[in-house]
Amino acid sequence: MVRKRETNPGVRVVGKRIYDSQNGKSCHQCRQKTLDFAAPCKAMRRKKLCPIKFCYKCLSIRYGENAEEVAKLDDWICPLCRGICICSVCRKAQGLEPTGILAHEANARGYSSVYALLEAEGHDKFAYQKKPELVLKKIIQIVVLVSACNEGSSSNSESVPGTEVGILDVPKEKKKVVDKRKRAKPSDKLKEEIQLEAQLPEGISLTCVSRIDIPTEEAGNVCQLFEFCSAFGKALALKEGHAETIVRELFICGRNTRRQQYCSITQMMIQFLDLISKDREMSLSLSATDSSWFTAIGEILSKSEVLSDEFPLETFVGGVAAYEKMNASRKLKLLNFLCDESLSTWAMRNYINSQTEECGERKKEAKQKAAAAKQKEKQLKQKMQGEVAKSIMEKNGAPLSIEEHNSIVSQIRDEAKEAHEEMMEAKGMKSKMTLICDARRTEPIMLDDNGFVLWKLKCFEEEQFFLLQDLGTFDDLCPHERWLAFKPEQKPEIEKYISCKRRKLMQIQKNENPKKNANAEASESSPKPKSKLEFIISEQY
């Protein structure tokens, strides 16, 4: 449905121009009613003063004249009265086509105005031409309309000779082919861009976390511990740097530097065991000086059936002596196991719920501030537009000088800019609140079917911002994961890779939507097909 043109759009401020459909003065060249300074013609027509006016912008760009200077002259004649007007209406009256926008072309060729360009190059050498796609689209619309009229009239009366000529020029089959090609070009171009650009930079093996050297194969377990302590350190009353102390004791200090009861990892395990035993109503007497805590780990491990192959029940029969014989990797796995088990306790679940509610309140507050700032900006613009219109009316419609016009516009722009900055600041607060609260599970930024998982962990504050987890192909019988880090200068390449993957996912979804709409009934009865690329964009990015 064609939208009707508004007869009275009111006052609008676009850039440095103020459009007013009631109090504005119409320019003969651009035919826009604005409050800009306009130079009136002083020539006499039929014993009356010529009503034609040219705004300062058109007079400067099109004809190379200064509107404020010519307005002071008593004998200035407008380009229309001089017979040199190059507006679209006058050119059509002369049998010429409209020029369109030629200001950039005139400046590029070194001319002072568009009129100087036409005088030097020729008035008939420049003509605005519509794009072939738009012309063809218009022809197709006319052909479809004529064919619909012919079909409607054929049922009641005989067809009029000559009306079928337009239909034969552009067949319906050709229309379909043109539309199909037009839709195929952007997707083909997008696929070519994705194939050329979607490449991850080469990373380096992660062997150092928080300036602690660790074995490459233990990078995943270390990152898991760091992320847990970062998210739940407040709930467990852990000191800052507690996770670093545990990793340093495991992989650097060794097991003979401190007694077992004073080790940080032992104290943390006992803390988890006490939390789990109270939640499950287990009667346990835990002490770091005996083997009670190690036996309790075996009891919890046997009920959960996790890591049962790596830690059989016989392992916990030998007491603390069996624990001391374990290497750092096995001790770290036991600690991560207790971390996961503690998340099912009521104390930890209540903490997660409270953090989620607190994060939701902050989001709501930021959203309200952004809405209030946006409304303030809107009201300020309306107020300033009213003041501008009022100042024009007080001058009884007299034209504003360029200095007056610029001062009013600058005042509007300065106050509107201040209100806009307040709104953007409020929106910035809102965007920061869109992150998932720390107590929620960390989601990967990207996951694809090649076994690559891209992470951005909260606890990892080294220069390498992104981490890549290489799980290998899913066909491997014994997959071995690798963790890779990236250099700071590789960050733009990674962001470009993520952007390409996101566009590819959007293109796949766009191509699948028409098929789903066409086969809605069939898709409900049959399982939904999975796309080859499974891509997750995290809210953290």
C-alpha cells in the first residue's frame, strides 16, 4: 500500500537545516521549505516583484553566488529570470534531462559550481539516469498490472486489441529468472567472503597462567579451578589469589615443602566436604591430621559414579599415604570434582539465585535510566524546535541572516548533543549489565563441528584475551584436548573470524526459514534437521 504524503509534516531539524512546512520559505532550486537564509529576486514581472527565492546552499553550490551578498543588491536578478536556471523543472521545459547531484563532480573537476561545469562541458552531456534494476522493476510491475487487468476483463468482455503487446515484451518466466538471480548474487558474494576471511590465527600452547608455568595437558583443569574460584570466591570466603596459591603448590613447590594439614588444597577439600556433608546430612568427623577427609572423598565419589575408572575404591583404603603418592594432575582432578559437587548444595544454589536477582535489578535500573535519558533528549529537541519557530514568527517571517541561522542551529546541536551523551551513557550502563552474572555457568563464545571451542574466561586476565579449546574431531576414539592462547595483536583477526561465522549462521537460518514455512506441517511431524554449523554467540561478547 502506497503511503500518502503528509501535507503538514511540521518542524524538522536535519543536520544544519530547519524544515518548516508552514513558516519556511520555498527555494526554487531544491523546492524545500526551510528557515535558511534565502535571497529574493529583485526583478519585476508584470508590474509585480518576482516571488522567486533561492536558498544560500543552492545558490552557492549550483551557481557559485553568495546569498547574503546578492540580497544586499537592489538589482539582483535570480537565475530563472536570467534564463540560466538548471533546476529539474526548467531543464525539462528546455527538453533536457535533470542533472541530479553534480556538486561532487564539479569539485572533482575543479569548477566553482555546477553551472560552471555545465557551461564548460555542455548542458546536454549530463543527465540523471535511474538504476537499471529500478527501471526493470518498474516495467515488471506495469506488466503484471496490465496482465491482471486483461485477465479480469476477459471474463466479462472481449480483450481489446493491442493490450497484449506489453505482456509479450517481458514474459513472466523472465521476471522470475531476474528475481532469482538478484537474490542469488548477495549470497554467492557472502559465501566467497566467508571462505576467504573465516580463518582463525595460529595460537600458541597455553603453558603459563597468572605467571605460573603449568603442563600443557593440565591447562583445562587449571582454567576450570580459576573460573570456579573467580565466580564463587565470595560465597566460600576465599582470599584473593587462593587459586594461584593452590596451582603453585601443585606444580611448582612440590609435596615436601609443607606439611599435609597446612596445604591450601587440603584445607579447601575439607571446606567442600564440610559443605557437602551438612547438605546431605552425612555424619562425618573431618580432620586434616588423619585420613578421615580422604576417606570421605572416596565415599562421595562412589555415590556419584564420576571418575570411578580413574579413582577406584581401593585408592581410598590406603589413607593419606595413597594421597601423597598421587601426582599433581590427580589431586587437581579430585579438587575440581568437589567443586562440581558443591554446586548442588542448597547454600551454593541460594547464592546463585541471589546473584541472579541482584544482576536483574541492576539491569532493570539501567534500563529505566536509559529510557529516561532518551525521553529527555526527545523533549529537549521538541522544545528547541518550538523556540526556533517562535523566534522566526517574532520577526514576522523576515529571512534570517546566515549568522543568525548558524547561531540558532549551533545552540540546538549543542543542547541536543548534551542530551544525547546522557542517553548514550545510560545505554552504556545498560550494555554492561547485559553480561551474565558471575555466578552463572560460563558459556563459550563459539563452538563448531571441527572441535574448536572459543572461550573468554572471567578469571583469565593475561594479555591473551581469547582461549581456544581444541577437542579434536568427534570421530576420534581417544580425543585429547589442547588449549591455545593468542597474542594481543591477533585479537582483530579473532573478532573478524567470529563476525564471519555469525554472518554465515544468519545466512543459513535465512535460507532455512522459507523451507520451514513451506513445509510447516511436515516439520512438526518429523524431527528438526540440525545444521552443519552449530554456532553459539555468547552474551558475554
